[in-house]
Amino acid sequence: MIKKILTVLFLSFVLTILAFSYSKDFNELYNLYYMINTNKEGDLNAIIEKIKNGNYGKIEKQTYENLILLMDIYMNPKSKRETYKLLNDNINKNTPLLSEKDADYMSSVADVMSGAINYSSFNDVIKLSAKAGEIYDNALKVNANHFPSLLGKAILTSYSPEFVGGGIDKAIPIFKKAESNAKEKWEKHVVYLWTSQAYFKNKDKANYDKYIKMAKDIFPEGAFIKNVIDMNNKGKGMFN
């Protein structure tokens, strides 16, 4: 009986881990996305099409659609109005599914809302920030160690003013927890990169140098990190 119970508990644990991990294709996509340069664009576009045409369940497919939209907006910049419309239409499409208790899905919706903040009016910024924060927190109730939700919450907290509980000092412990739960190469790269920007904002050169180097060591030729480093060299960071 004890052996049977332990077997059930083990299988439940494995299934829980699998439920909160992206598919192999999507991890490959994220790795390509962050290492992307002009020589890799073809590979990236190919795997995006593969995922778009993949045989996934409704929630998983919508999760990937949400995240691919954010990638496309970064890779193929559009006007502010067009970008806002794309993000807002996506948010409306996701609204009927917000009762789903899938951490990957919930985090992807919050990511879209966080992305829309950059293109919204002041009143919408307040609403979107609050809603995105609520969804990240709900995802973390499902899985307290969910990397995308921890990272998303840390970034959102960094951008939020102190009077609503935000700020870099509040965000750094969340970045640290995200770092401790980063398993894939892209996860480690992106959390190191964003953490470096928190330290850049705080003028903590030692920790900035440490984290930007760790990020660069993973994807040294990536266009994304090169853009961030160029920005930092001009005295600007992701949070200022």
C-alpha cells in the first residue's frame, strides 16, 4: 500500500512539473529568439510556423499565440496605434479564458497586458498594471515557483512606482527567486539580463557587471542583449 501511494505521489509530481513547462519546440523557439542575429532569422521563423501549425490543446495553443505575438511586435516594430490594437484585441480574445488555472497560460496573458502598458493611456496603464499583477499572483498560487510568472512580476514591479508597492528594491528579491527557478538556457539568460538592468538602475556597478556578463556568456551574439548593452553604454537602461 505504501509503495502504491508513493508511486501515485511521484507520478503526480512528474505530471505537475510537466504541466508547468513549455514544449520542447517552444523552449527551442525561446533559445533561438534570444540568440537571434541575422544568420538565425530563418531558423526562428521556421519554428514559429511549426508551433503555429502544431497540434496543441486550446489553452496551450492560446498560450503560444500570446507569446509569439509579443515576439513579433519586438522583431517587426509597428506604429504605436497598430501595436496597441494588436495587443488589445489579443487581451479581449483571452478574456473568456481567464478562469483557466494554467500557470503558463495565465502568465502569457499577464505578459501581453504588461506589454500593452507601453502603448496605453494613463488610465489604462493603471488598470492593466493592476490586472497583470493580479494574474501573475494567481499563477503563482497555482505554482509558487513558476519561472515566467516570477520574471513577469519582477519586471512589472520594477516599472511600478513605490507608492503602489513597486520599485527596484521590491523587485530584486523576486528576480532572485526567478533566477533560482531558471532551468532552460533562455530562462537563465533573460533573468540575468533583466536583473542586470535592475542593478543598472540602482547604480550598482559590481552586480550589473556580474549579471550582464552571465547573460552575455549564454548568448554572446544575440541581437537583444547587444541592443541592451548599447543602451547601457549610452547611460540608459530598461528601467530608466
